Amino acid sequence: MAPEARSGQRDVTTSVAPTMAQLQAATETFAMLSTPTRLHLVWLLAQQDYDVTSLAERVGVPVATVSQHLAKLRFTGLVYARRDGRRQIYSVDDPHVVMLVDQIFRHIAPDGTLSPDGSLTAASSTELATALPRHGSSAPGRRPAPPPD
């Protein structure tokens, strides 16, 4: 029998506490998404499939840098690749990852402020591209972005 809900208690999809293995995996997932470049790549790939050159153009960083980020994202299973002739096509196929990234940008406005009730709509491609700083620059009033991992 589940305990009665206390005032202010939130609905959670599971009442079972996460295991240490789950906590470790979640920590590693969030670490992979903790750089603006990787988060931007995952957001773009959640929208549609891209090759590395197109991703580099969209994110504004060199192809070699995007390739390094994609290798890390592939290693952790957040991004998948398939061969199309001589090109690698990258995608995010896991609906949980798509939902996680969508929820992040429903909660954070293009100016970086939070929406506690999650009432924001997901940022459009143009809004996100202008909201996320390009490599080597930073948004006004924010610390400069760290160099890519």
C-alpha cells in the first residue's frame, strides 16, 4: 500500500527508489549532456538525422570537434549512426532521450530563465541556435562556455 501523498509531494512514475546502478547511469547520461555543444547536437538529432558536416555547420564548430562529441555520445548510447554510402548518418532514436531533451527546453526559455511550471513550448531551431553560444563565444551576462571535452 502506497503512503498518502503529503502536501507538495509530486507524482513520480515509480515508487521504487533508484538503485546505485541506475543513479550511476543517470549521472553519466547527464554528464554527456552537460556541455552546450553536445546538448545542441542531441537536440538537433532528436529533430532529424544529420551527417557530421551538416551538424558542424548547424552548431558552428569544426567537423573534427563534432566528430569527437558524436563518438562520446555514441559510446554512451545517446546517439546512433548508420552508413549511407560514404557518409555516417547520426540520429537519436530513443524516445526517452527525445522526451528528456524536449522537457529541458520546455523548462528553459531562450533567454535562459526557468519556467517552474514547464509552460514554455520547445524552442524552435532558430531560437535554440541563437540561444546556445557558438564555440568560443558566450551569451551576454554569462560565463564563457568551456572548451569542448
